[in-house]
Amino acid sequence: MNPDLDRPTSVAFTDLDLPGAVLRTLTELGVREPFPIQAATLPSALAGRDVLGRGRTGSGKTLAFGLPLLTRTAGQRAEAKQPLALVLVPTRELAQQVTEALTPYAEALRLRMATVVGGVSIGRQIAALRDGAEVVVATPGRLHDLVERKACRLGRVRIAVLDEADQMCDMGFLPQVTEVLDQVHPDGQRMLFSATLDRDVDQLVSDYLHDPVTHSVDPSAGAVTAMDHHVLVVHGPDRYAVTTEISARDGRVLLFLDTKHSVDQLTRHLRANGVHAAALHSGKSQPQRTRTLAQFKSREVTVLVATNVAARGLHIDDLDLVVNVDPPTDPKDYLHRAGRTARAGAAGTVVTLVLSNQRRETSAVLAEAGIEPTVTKVRSGEAQLSRITGAKAPSGTPLDGGARPKNTNAPFRGLGTSKDASRGTGGKSRKAGEARKLAEARRAAQVRRGR
């Protein structure tokens, strides 16, 4: 048995050295028992030890670092532009989620929080820091900009947290992360949470954590106990219809594709077929992304069509189905995408659609991720598809006006690899359509000229 693996424990929040205001807030929010990563990590973190927390996304890491950070900062007051505690995360969405999760406890302890991310007004963030914020939740790029502008100074930060550290390294933020850690108080507490400890993360631990207490949570004891993995082998021209029927299910679904273009294209198609879908990718402004996520969480939108921007730390309660419309080519991407479902002990299903010529590569990716999926050949309209995903026929009533597409099995340009898209008759069909349009335009011109 792994000696640094923490098994579930019966410890309660009341057994821990937490302020009364925090305990009351936990009770008010219905948070009764710590998740394994919280029970394992909180005593060490509350004691001021450096902590290395290993656990998959959805295992409850936010309160594991957030409650000690807030508790140990309580009673202090930050000066202008000089926060006392910092949480560094890879994406804007995760920054907002961490802020939302910790705000009730911060308010109970009378601590001020500021969220520092790109895509929104930097002026407001400068003002919030100038007014004084004890706790800052930030993405590396925007924090770097504020430090460069001398709008934020990190020398008084005595508690620094890196959340989803492996994702920050994967996304190329390692230089900004090390720059931040070089500026915070050298004798402060550091907590690093990561699903994996690859080379870059291991180097961060070695360079910046002092005698850390390591806590790992077995996935079977955490958030992924009830996650089912399926690979659905589909016929190329049928993939569009299969995706549409899955999207028309009762309940929400998160669809992952590789490119912004294919996300927008599929979203338009789904809405034209009566499916309440919305797109999420880096080409959208931050207010658009925030609004779309709010609509998905409130179920005003039932299908979120996204690039990997939604795979990074996004938390959505009670999301029971994730579909890789484009199969991921990296095992980490698969695990991050899959981690959007089966969170905090809930059940969930992850489905990956593959063409016959993608099976071998996808099998290798899943094997490297430690996943043994159930493989099924399916076609649109079949009972097997409905059994696995809840798929059903869409209403067909367009949501944005205009006519419903006549052929829901039309080839989907942008779905799958560019190599796949170049095959078949898609190019010939486009040329034929352009020829028809040109002929119609000539006939119309002849009519106007009286011929």
C-alpha cells in the first residue's frame, strides 16, 4: 500500500481548529463532513505547514486549501496594493469558481477578496487592489500585468496556493508561476495542489515547498467512484446525427471539440434542430463566457459545446454526461475533460465518439490515462445509443429563426481531424452547391433582363 495515500477518515470539521464563524458558515451551507482530501490536508495546513496535495479534479481541493488560507489570514488587514494571501489558478473560470466558493467564509471572517483575471476591466482590478484586499485569486498572466504596472506588490503574501499546478504548467505558465513564487514572502506558507506530479510540477515542489506534508487521495475514495467510460464507434456520415440525438437528451451534457470553428458550427446546427446549446471557447469575451456558464448551470442552456477551455477546472454540479465529440489525443486532456462529471462522489458518464480509423489511437490514449472503456458500435436512432447516453430525436424546431437543416446527417466540417475532413465527397458537394447557386443567379439575371 502506498504510504502517502490517505484513506477516508471519520474526522469532522468540528474536530479541526476552525473559527466558529467558519463552522457556522459550513453548517448554513449544508457542508457537513470533509471529503478525504480535506480531512487529510486541513490539520497540516491549519498548522502552517507547506502542503503538497495530490487528488483528481472534483475531490474537494478548494476548501482543503481555502479554509486554512482564510483562517490563518483572519484578523489581519492588507495595505493598498499588498495582499496577504494568494491563490494562483490556470483559468478565468476556475478563478471565479474559487472566489465564489470561498466568499461566504471570507465574509464571515471579514476578509476582502479580489479576483484578478484577463478578459475583464483591468481598471476595476487595480481599484480593488488599491482599496485593499487580503486575499487575491488570480490567473498568472493578469497578475503578471498588474505586478509590471506596480498595481500589485507580492512581498507581504505569506500564504501562496497553486491550484491545478499541472494544468498551469501544461498551459505554458511555468515562467509566470516561478516569477510569482520568487516575489512572495520567502518564509511564507506554500500549498500546491495537482492531479499529477510530472517533471515541471516536481521541480516546483523541489524549488519552492519547504519540507512539505504530502497527502494523496485514492480516486476510488474521492470523486470518481461512479464514472463510466464508453467509446462509441460511429460511421463517419452518421456522427452528426449521433451527436444531435445525444444533445437532445433529457438533462444537460457537455460536448468537447478541438477547435473554436467546429464548436460554433455544431452549436448553430444544434440550435437549428431545437436543442438549447451554447458555445464556450477562448474566442468569446469573458462576459460572454460568464453568462454562458451561468445559463448552463441554471439549465437555461442544456448543452454546452466547448473547446478544452472548459476542461480546465470547471465545476458544474450534477453534470452526469460528458461527450468527447472529437477524441482527445492526450491522456491528460481526457482526464481533465472527464473530470467535469462525477464530481464530489456523484455518478457520471464519459462518452468518446470515434470513427473506425481513430480506434487504435484513442485506445492508446485511454490506456495511458488508465481507463478501460466499454466499446460499442452505434448508429443514430438505435436503442443502444439511448441506453448509454439517453439520446433521443430532437424537436427540430429552430431556436433562432430560419429553416431546419434538411439533412441532419450532412458531413460536419471541423469534426474530427483535418485529415478526416479531407476525405469523402464534402469538397465535391460544396463545388456542386456553388455551381447550382451560380446557375440560379444567371437565370435570375436573365429574367430581370426580360429573356
